[in-house]
Amino acid sequence: MADGAAPQLRVLLRAAAVSYIIGAMIVPVVLAAGESRRMGRPKPLLPIYETTFLSHILGVLKGVGFPTMTVVLGHEAEYIRPQAEGPGVDVVINPRYHEGQLTSLHAAIRHLAEVSPAADGLLVCLVDHPLLIPVVIRRMVAAFAREDKPIIIPTCKGRRGHPVIFGRSVFGELLDAPADQGARAVVRRLPERVLELEVGDEAILTDVDTPEHYEALRHRLMGS
């Protein structure tokens, strides 16, 4: 084997392994059911990269290699739905969206139990965190397969970001979590179950909740 071939082969094998893990173990879910009260208009439909937040997120996930994914809608669902529909995308309507984000996660977990009972976990993406980074997602999936940790959270300089992987072993706890605390209650209960994965990219911290946040993101992207 040529001198340069071995490292290249290792890279290809790692990529193939991550692709297999993605297809066999993890199902991404995009939570996009909220009322966007602080924004004043639906966040899933905010323009970014000549498309919308929701379409961009789904495009990144497809590019990473996920064969199927779930989008949870609620507020103005029929208005937003055309941005979600497509090959490999399941749309779940959460009629309880007004009760908080946790109800959308519950809807995703129950849907996963029906359509992908063999999946080992969910990659939970929030529609108001649109800057998904493919290499970060791949590292998270690889860490989930490698480490005995049911919760994988990316960090940048010690700050936790998104998306987050939740393994099947904590689904029951998520379904039982207090509505006022949500998934944070499960994360905090037993810190030793959590793997904080330092990724060195501030994009995981980008949270767009208000018009001011959105304008700041637009200026940031135009300057990049």
C-alpha cells in the first residue's frame, strides 16, 4: 500500500462507520412547534442562506446522511408544513404546543416508538438554533456510539449548545419530566450520564429568539 493510502483509507472507513451509525442508530428531530411570540413571526420561516431556517436545517441533516428525520409542528402548522415535507421527512403535529417545548419532544419520542422502534436515540434540533455544523453532528454521533453516555451535549469554551443527543435509556425520564423544567431536569439529574463534547465552534450557541437576534445573525452571515 502506498505511503499516503493508509491515512486516506482510515478517513474513508471512519466516514463509512459514522454513516452506518447515523442510519442505524440516531433519528434527528426538529422542534418547530412554538408560537414565536418574541420574534413576532414564525421562526421556521425566517430567511437564511436563500431559504428558511427549517429548510436549511433539514438540508444540513440530509447532507450529513440521515435517511429519515422528524419535524414537530404546532403553531401555524399548515402554513409552515410545505417547508417541512419531503423525502424521508415525517411531519408530526403537536396539538399541545402551547404547553411548552417539552410536549413537542414527547410527540417526537412517541412517534419514534411507532416508526423506528430499533433506533437508539434522538438528535434534538431546535428551529431557532439554525447554524447546524455537519462536522459537529458527525462528532456527536461518533461519540454516542463510542461512549457509554446517553446524553451528548456540544460545548464551546465550556458553554453548552445545540443540538443534543438523547439515548433511548432516558426517553422514559423525558416523558415524565416536569413541564416547567423540561429536558433540563433529566440532564441535571445524574451529571455522570452526560458527555460534554467540546467542539470549539460558537455556532452551536446561536439562539435566535427576537428580531434583534435575527438582525445580528443576518449581519454576521453577511460579513462571513
